[in-house]
Amino acid sequence: MQPAADTFTLPDAPLNAWYAAAYDVELGRRLLARRILDHNVVMYRRADGEPVALENACWHRLLPLSEGALEGDNVACGYHGLVFNPEGRCVFMPSQETINPAARVRSYPVVELHRFIWVWPGDPALADPALVPDLHWNSDPAWAGDGKLIHVDCNYKLVIDNLMDLTHETFVHSSSIGQRSITEVPFEVTHGPNSATVTRWMIDVEPPPVWRAQLELKTGVPAGRVDRWQIIHFEPPSTVSIEVGVAPHGSGAPEGDRSAGVNGRVLNTMTPETERSCHYFWAFVRDYALGDQRTTTLFRESVASIFAEDEHVLAAQQRAIDDHPDKQFYNLNIDGGAMWARRLIDRMVARELPDERYVRSAEQSLAAEGERINVEATAADAERLGIKL
Amino acid sequence: MQPAADTFTLPDAPLNAWYAAAYDVELGRRLLARRILDHNVVMYRRADGEPVALENACWHRLLPLSEGALEGDNVACGYHGLVFNPEGRCVFMPSQETINPAARVRSYPVVELHRFIWVWPGDPALADPALVPDLHWNSDPAWAGDGKLIHVDCNYKLVIDNLMDLTHETFVHSSSIGQRSITEVPFEVTHGPNSATVTRWMIDVEPPPVWRAQLELKTGVPAGRVDRWQIIHFEPPSTVSIEVGVAPHGSGAPEGDRSAGVNGRVLNTMTPETERSCHYFWAFVRDYALGDQRTTTLFRESVASIFAEDEHVLAAQQRAIDDHPDKQFYNLNIDGGAMWARRLIDRMVARELPDERYVRSAEQSLAAEGERINVEATAADAERLGIKL
Amino acid sequence: MQPAADTFTLPDAPLNAWYAAAYDVELGRRLLARRILDHNVVMYRRADGEPVALENACWHRLLPLSEGALEGDNVACGYHGLVFNPEGRCVFMPSQETINPAARVRSYPVVELHRFIWVWPGDPALADPALVPDLHWNSDPAWAGDGKLIHVDCNYKLVIDNLMDLTHETFVHSSSIGQRSITEVPFEVTHGPNSATVTRWMIDVEPPPVWRAQLELKTGVPAGRVDRWQIIHFEPPSTVSIEVGVAPHGSGAPEGDRSAGVNGRVLNTMTPETERSCHYFWAFVRDYALGDQRTTTLFRESVASIFAEDEHVLAAQQRAIDDHPDKQFYNLNIDGGAMWARRLIDRMVARELPDERYVRSAEQSLAAEGERINVEATAADAERLGIKL
């Protein structure tokens, strides 16, 4: 196994991409300040509800506009009263008739989709709404659920690493979802031109308590042994959507018919704040018991407490990275998904650089596209975890 | 509109100037540590009351002398007991008879005037007490009032900017003194060889509540419409004295006779602590109701709560400057006074530099001395603020 | 008097030395993280009690191993479950049979002696247990006592300076042990090839209260005037052992017979954490009333409260050094012991450097080996302190 490519010498994240900047409910007729890829942004909704994202520093003397106030669809600086419209143009200056046409703050392309406000920190000419990452389950009436926003003191790629390999559930979440069989079962890593996927099936296992309860909630009968799945989909630069669920063993789920089971999706999208911190937006949605608020709340709060364990580990990992600038990461088989994810990010970053060599290098590391990695359960795993293979 | 001269590439403040280091009441027969232009200073009064200012680091092993104790007019280090006299000379060393004549800490020129202790961080040979900024109203028996010291987390020039343009009252102090007519009325910016002045008259206006009450306190009769003034005087490097007041409309105040009105002075002098923080000494004094402690307390506490709003804005502005090292300030008409103030500071700094070019450049930017800027009320202001011109 | 050699341009501390990393009672069947000379170390005891010290960063993704868990004599990472044995070799990886033989974390030589766990951060081949500093009194059945660990926010050499000259007791500890005669009496500084010693005898003095009580505890009769001693022994890089005690005047203590008196030892060893902080391990032991826990507790808590005063001064001194990067230390006669200590440290550091010149320079500064410094009481001391010579 080779050391991971040192992605830290490239820029940390592509600029020409949509990044979740707020949950839909966070935005209203008030000013919300948020730092995104080191850009200070102020966001609000116009009277008609449309989201606006402006540079959060007055053209005149840099005071954050978020210290000011909304005036209709415009924002007025809280220091000397300069007013900027949603396009960032200054439309009022105190004590003078003439307004310098150069007086503007940057306006960011912004789109509301899948319950998130997406901001494009790069070249506005490239900001195609069709490029918003697919998290449609979060607003699809066939699915129900809810989520939260976490601020994590780590680079966003550490969260991607974390999500692309769920082996860590056994160790980080040993008291909740960390079923030991996760470490034991084989998994498969595949990738396409713009995606990476990790698939793990646990066949004929006892369902963990939370899934047993869900299956019984849906079917109304006691649950027996199940087939359980975790299918992790990565879309660059920073969206991870995970199919999770269980179906009665023998009901055909591995073959493609999950109708007898319970289907969930863990939706995740991370937005760099700085190189050492990120905004982590997530939701958990399901395709059954759609109107049951109790189930929505149960999942949201359970997932929130599980993710708090990850937050602790991720922040500790970031501090360790800062403490050991000379050390690199090494990859295990379990890191196959994360490795492809980082290569896809690298290619996006490379394409924004003036030097062709970066792109060629990134393309080469992706040349094995379509290659499949099969990872077998190991005897060592089984023995260590006391599981009979 | 030109970008503001980038004053940040010059040293931040002249060394050869008197800076307020303490309020008179702060100093006594105990050790007071304060950082002034990045100099660590320890201050105290001798037995006869004379102020002393020494470098706050023992010659021997650098322990702050402020951790030690007064011994008569001298200060003894709290670690090994070395004793320094008010001139900074070591007069006692433990366990040795001979005292190294080089053993001294720096002694700063110090003067007590206008209720402040002034320290000169530059060349002692140039420390002429006649150069102390004029804040004599603070100790003149014809005036009464009091003030405070605020520590602000911003460069001292941001406070000067703030004081040299009171337009911000409309936006920062909208709930207290922010009368909307301030933004509306014309003002005049003038400057002399060593001063800058901003004059604003509001003729025939309703007095704001605080001034109405003062006028009625003095005259004993209900107040009608007034002429109101704000005349801001800058004296480099960092003193701003503001004449404020109202007089019954038609009683001759604009023509020079303010005897029928109430006269106040907001006295301000800022001392850099570091490049990102300063000590802001202020007082509010008046020339009527001299013995009325209730009025003194009322003004002191009102001004303190208004300045706390500025402190919030100024610290936010400094953080924004630090967050956007690539951005510069732009100047509006309202910044005329601040612009001259910064040019006068630049010239003081330039004169301390070895390279003549800095002085020539500073002189050139001041070549328009005597020039007058008239700023008219704008229709946009009036419309925006709902005021009939 | 020459300025002190600027030891800060050399590395701060030698790597090839044993440093106290924990008190014996701190270590058990759990993971203890501690930073030592900027190395992050995790320590624990094997089932048989033997101490283990490993690099505190997982080979895989750098998570501190101290976030994980003990598994028998091994430690399992809390993220993905990699397991490392006491030699630092990885013995388990999740989901794979083959373990990369390069997968290891650094294992540090470790020795338990004199109630401390000693770690060797340098070349393991040189880690000879015979080089552990001599603090045997801490586990010698002929002596009794106890100690503590303090974290001090200063460079470890400042603690050495502090201990090598007890003049500071007069000023820092004026309310407890700071007998004025300490500053007054002569002292002698000597040094050998690998040691520095400061000897101070106070002949025919009133014992300070704490020593009077000890002498009466041992002898059962009222104490009269005594001979008091402080003999400070430095062993590089950072161990200071101090003989302290009193004996009835005339009972022969200065001549070598202390049997009629009470003997104590203040044992100190400092371990750099970073260049601006250290772990300070200490104990106070005595050779009488061995079974008297009351005396043990009394001394431990008295010394702890005295050392808290030093901690305050030392942290203030470190901040002052950081605030005045341009300033150097000056040496007085009282600094003779500390000066030799620093030269011995410099030579250890120099021997680890590739350039011979450093060693030659260090040897030269130690060329006066065997030289003796006699420091007389001064008339100025006596007059100042009101003591009759």
C-alpha cells in the first residue's frame, strides 16, 4: 500500500463548486454570517424569499455587513449606513449625491435546493445550478426525515474519510451502532468518472436494535434475521449519500428487491470553513412511516448523538495532524473509498490550476477508473472480535 | 475617489509624542503596569506625589517590576530584590557590594496635566511638556465633568476615524443620540498646519431629549427649537476634542455668542497598546451647573454606554481588517476629517524615519493645507431618512 | 559581568537523556498522554506492571492512541482499531490479513526508578539505565516523604535558575521560608566535570519556625540557636537535589557531623514539555520521623504552597521574555550556580550537534572547571535588611 498522495500541497478545495452554506430554515429576513472556504459571507432572504449571499465586509471600511440591518431587499451597513442591493451594488452613501460605481461588495451565486442554500465561491460564469450535488431525498415527498448542522474543528476531508469507511463504527460507536460484523464482512469499492462507491452487505445477521425496531414498526410482526446493507456514494467535492437498511433474510434485497425491508439514506455534505474547520450538514431520511414525527425525531436525535462521537475523534485527529506536520497518512484496504474520493477532489482542484501538469498527474491517479476492489473478511478480524465466520 | 493612503506600511504611530498612560486617579503609591506602543511600562507616584514611569522588566532576569514592591521612591524586583530608583538606576543588588553602573531600566519622561499622566515613548531629549495635547478643559475650574478609560481591541486610528465623522451616530447610536438630521446637514472640513477640524451646524432643529433637558436645567424655562453644533478638533497624533451643544434658535450661536445655550466638550485621547488594541481615555465636561454631581454622573454614564456601542463596532472592524489583509479602505466625503488626521499622523511618523522621501511624500499629501471642503446635504440622504430639506 | 551565553540559539535541551515523564503512581492500566520535549507520548503499564511509552499518534491516521483502549499489553486505536504492541509494532489491522511490517509507532526506552518513570527521547541505542539522574532518596527506606507534579508555563531552564539560587526565597517567599539572613550570608559555588554545587551555611542563627519545630520533634527538647545549611546539587540536564537542614550550633554540622540535626532533601527534576512549558516533578524527603505521616503531609503541602509562588513568578518571567525578544539576561554573583548549570546543559546539547565547533565552544566555557567562587556577605545587604553583621 502506497502512502496517500499528499493532497495538502494542492489548494485544499475547488472553488468552482456548489457548497451548502445554510440549512433552508436558517435563512430568513435577518442577516446570517458564515465563513465558507475562507470567504466571509452574509446571507439573507429577499422579501420574495429568494436567498442572497454577499461578501460580509462593507466596501467603505470593512465592517461586517452582518452587523447592519436589512432595508427591504438591501442591506445597510451598521457603521455609516452605506446600502448594498442583492447584486452587491452600493445604492446609498451618506452625505453625498454621487455614488462611486466601483462601490460594490461581491455577490455570490446562490441556489436553494434539497433543503440547502448552496453558494458558489468560484467563477460566477461557471455556476450552473445543474451541478448542485444530488441530495434530492431531503425534499422528496416519498422520503421523510430531518437533519442538523455541526461545526467540526477539522479539515472537511477528514469527515469524508470518516464517512467513506464505516469500519470505524465498531470502534468509535461501540456503544450504539457499532455492530462487530461490520469489520468482519467483505466490502467492495468501485468508482466511476465522477463518483466513488463502497458497498457492504451483511447477509443473514441479527439486526441491531435500532433496525429491528424499524422493521417491526413497518411490518407489524417480530423481525428475524436480516440482510443489512451500507452503500456509500461519494460525489465530489464533498457530498456523501449513504443507503442504509435491512430486509428479512431471503426476501431478495441483495438481488435488488428491498420492498420487504426498511430503507434509509444518510445525507451528508461538508463545506470547508477554514483549512482546519468545516460546516457539516446532514440529514437522515427514510421511505416508510412518512408521517410519523416520532420516528423522525428519534432518528435525528440518535444520529446527532452518534455524530457527536465522530466530532470528538475528528477534532482530536486534526490536532494530531497539526502536532505532527512531518507525518503522513498511510492507507489500509478500508481506505479504498476515501482514497478515490480524495483523488476526485484533487482532479477538481487541479483543473483550476494554471499548470497542466497538475491535471495530468490527477488524471493518472484516476486512470484505473472502473477497477474493482474486493475486500475479504479476514480470519484475524473474526478471531479478534470473537465472531464465527 | 482615491483609495486611502496605505498608512499601515509606515510605523503605526510616532514615538516622539506625549501619550496618555493613565488617568490621574489610577496612579498612587502602588505599581501599575500598562503597555504603551508595545512598551511595557510600570508607573507609580513617589512619596511627594510625582509620577514615575519605568520599563516594566528587571534588568537582571526580566521579571515585570510590577510584580515587585515600592520601597520609598524606589521599586524592588519581586524575584531577587534588585532595587531601581525613579531614574531607572539600580541601587541595590543582592549578595554583592559593587553595582554594575550599566544596571538600569529605562525611565520614561512623564508629565501630569489635564487629569492625565502623559508618557513620552520616544527620544527623552525631545520631551517638551509644552507639547502635551490641549485637553485643559478637563481640569479647568470653569468646566465640570468626568470620564473613563476604555480598552478597545482595535488600532487607535480606527477610533480617530470614528470620532472625526459623527455621521455614524445615526447608525451606531440610533437608539440614543443618533438624530437623523446629522446625516442630512452640510459640514465643513478645514485643517491647519497641525490640526484638522470638522464643523457641523444644525440650524433651527428640535433638540434631542438629552440636550433639551440640559437647556431647561440651565435656563429654567421650556426649550423651543435650537441651533445645534458639533465642532471636532484633531490634534496629532491622537487627541480629539469635540465642542457640542445647543442654543435657542436665533440667540446668535452660529454667529459666535453661545452664552444663551449649553456648551459641552467631549475630550478624547487614544494611546496605542499594540497595533491591534488601544487605551481610549475620555471625559465629558460642561461649562454650566458646575457643582451638580447628578449631571456629571448622568453624562459620564450616558457617554459610557454610547461609547460601548462604538467599542463593539470598532472591535468588529479590526477583526474584519485582520480577516481581509488584501482589502483597503475607501474614502467618502464624510471621511475628509479622518483623512487629514491620518495625513498629519503620517507626517509625524515620516519625520522619525531616516529616509527623507517619507517626509517629502507626507508633506505633499498635506500640500493642500488651508483648502476647505464643503459638503452639502444630499437629496438622497433626505429622501432615505424621510426628512424634508 | 558578562551577558549570559545565549543558550536559546542552540536546541533547547539534549535528546539523549532520561527525563521524568510521570510519577510512579500516575501510571497504571490506563492510557496517559504527556508531551515531552515536543514528543507526544502515551504511557501505560503492562499487566506485569512494566511501564510502556509509545508515540501518541496512530500510524494509520494519526489519532492519538490515548483516545483508544488497552487490550492486554497492547493498545488499540479508538478510530479504526489498529492494535500496537509495547514495542510499537502493529499486530492488527481491520479487514485485512496482511499487516504492513512498516506499520509501527515509535517506542521509547523507559525505566522506572526513584519513584519516577523515565523516558529517553533520543537515540535508543544510547539509553543506558545507569544514566538515570540520582534521586535515590525518593525510594530509599532510610528516607521518608512525598511530592507532586507541577505544570509550569515556562522554559525548564528558568526553573533550574530558580533552584540554583535560593536568594529569591527572601523576596518570593517572604511570608514563609524567606529568612533574611539568606541574602546576607556568603555562599560558595563549585563545579565538577558533570555537576555544579552551591553551598550556603548560616552559622549560629535563630532557626526559622518550620525548622525549629522539626528539631524539637526529633530531639524532644526546646531548640536553641542552630547552624543551617542549603547545599544545592545540579546534575545535567535538569535535576536539582538540595540538602537542607539545621543542627544545634556547636554540634559539628559544618565539620561533617549532622547527626544531632534534622536532614532534608528537596528533590527536583524538570522535563521540557515545549520550549515554553515544563513538567516539574518534586519531592521533599527527610531522614527522621520516618513513619510520621503527619510530617510527610505537612512538608508536602507546605512545599506545594511555596512552589506555587515560584510557579507564578516563573510564568510571569516567561511572558516577559516573550514580550522582550531583544533583551538578554544579565548575571549577578548569585547566578554563579545557574551559569554553570546552563553551561553543562549547553555542552550536552553541543555534543548532539554535527558541528564540532559547538562542542569546542561549550568545552571552553567549562574550561575553568574546579574554579571556586567565594561570595562574601555585603555591607549593603546587611544595612538594607536591617541585620547586624
